[in-house]
Amino acid sequence: MTVTVPEVATMGDNCIDLYLPPYSVSAVGGQALNVAVILSRLGWVSEYLGAVGDDPHGRRITQTLDSERVITSRVQVKSTATATTDVQVLPHGDRLLLNEVQGACEEFEPTAEDFAHLVGVRHVHAANLPNYRTIARKLAQIGVPMSYDFSTTGELEDLEGIAIGFYSSNLKPGSEELNAFAAKAINAGLKTVVITCGEFGSVVFENGERTISQATAVEVVDTCGAGDTYAAAFISERLKGSSMADAMAKATTMASQACLHLGAWVQAFEDFSARVL
């Protein structure tokens, strides 16, 4: 049997997003999963490593990944239910994540075989891993660079082994607060600090330089997955050798486009009444 070797991989969370009324539909999502799908759509051989439940939600997730040409051979199936998140979309398009049930995701732990499998992969992106520091060090030992989505957690300690840290903020990209924040993150071990700032754009700190990209104004439908789209596009462009400014421009454009539709990426929804516990 031929084994497909991934070029890029993601590791961490997945879920079924349950959009509350008036939408009343459900979608496949999760930060790490979203990045895997978008990288695949950008033309990379992409793999997702995580855990789902042995239930209809879990089967829907793996089937959707398969249809998106994301490798799923190392997705772990647990007896615990697949993760779900209730999503409330506000009138201006921003979303609130309510009642997040981590489910099987909390039981995911990469195996020694997983790490051996990832040798030679160009990049691993991760999110929502309780033991990400250990994983980052193991990946560094086998020569695989890793990025991590810290979102709004503001983690600034013991970040050795992580090449790129993604954060989100409601501050403007040129603010002194973000300059100081990035300096601490780099001092903690990051090589590159990426901070998305919503409607204000984004800022990247690398090699002592700061690069700012302004946001593209759009009529927002749903912001869910915009940050994941930015991360995937940024990683893709940097792996292709694009300049920082070009990588940020591509990521900004794609993140803006992700806000024009419901869900992190265009997909077939299911009726919310199909929720399976």
C-alpha cells in the first residue's frame, strides 16, 4: 500500500460548530482542523492529527477531511464524544463561542509513531494542545518547525521550540503595547510573532523588524475561522519563499474573504436539529 507523505501537518482541536438560531445549522470546524483544510485547498499535501469520538460527529469530521484531501490516517478515535461548540453570530458578524465541549480532543496525545511519521514534514501547525511545549520540543528534536495559535491567551513563557506564535488582539498593529508584547514573546523563545488585530489589520515581528498590514474592509457575515485562514495563508506563503509583506497581504486578503460566508470555510452544512450527543 502506498503511503502518502504530508508536506505540512496540523495537530490539535476539531469540533462540530453548532450555529444557534437564526441559522440553526452545523459545520465542521476547530482551529487546527481549519488550517489543515485551508492548506490543502492551497495545494499542499496536508495531514491532520487529532482525536474524534466514535460517533456520527466524529465520522462526519473524518469524512469531510477525506473529501478535502486531508490525510486522516493518524486521527485517533476515542470512546469520548466528539467536541462541539455552540456558536452565536452577532448582528455585526462577530461570533461568540458558547458552551465549548472539548470531548475527545482532550484525550489526544501524539504517539512516538506519530513523531517518526512527521520526520521530513516541512511545517506543523498546532492549536489547543494542553502539552504543546513538550510537543514543540520533540518536533524541534526531529528538525520540524512548529507554529502555534495562542489566540487571546497571551502566553509569554517558555516558548522554546516554537518557530511562529500566532496571537489575536483588539489593539491597533502599531501600538506600543503590542511592541512590548512581541518583545516578551521573542525573549521567551519565539522566532516570529504574528498578531492579528481584527478590523485594524495585523503585525508581524521577526529578526528585529516590524511589518504591518492593513485590513481589507468587507461586509462581515461571520468572523469564525478568519484567524485560522490568516495562519494557513501566512504559513503557505512563507513556505513558498514569499516576502513578509507579500505573505501578510495574501493572508489578509484570504482572511477578509473568510468573513463573507458562514463557517470557517465554504462547506455543506447540516440542519442544527441533526445534533448528536
